[in-house]
Amino acid sequence: MIYPTGRLYEGAWESDQRSGKGYERHPNRDIYVGDFKHGKAHGKGIFTWKNGDEYDGEWVMGLKQGYGIWKS
């Protein structure tokens, strides 16, 4: 699905919300690949910023939390 803002999401849905495994590309070219719950990054996933920095780890309701590895 491509949102009016230009954000792209490909993946699982549940009750009209992103849920399960998915891929999300933001208009500024940031990318998240991983688990979603209630429309937010939740579980294990990798967020890559357009400058190449990357966080590979755990997410809770859209926020980095728990164990993860930061690469820059």
C-alpha cells in the first residue's frame, strides 16, 4: 500500500492495521523491515536510515527497546 504521504508498506494486516511481518519505506528513504503490531514496529526488526545508520534489534510500539545492535 502506498499512503498519500508517499510511505510504502508491504506486508501483513490485521483489523486494518499493519500487523505481522512487513516492509516499510518512508518518503525520506528510511526503511524498516520486521515485525509490526497495531500499525507500529513491534518485535524484532531492522531500521535503516537514509545515511546508512542501522538499528537491528527489539522494538516496542514503535520505539527501540531491549537488546539491539547499532551500526553506523
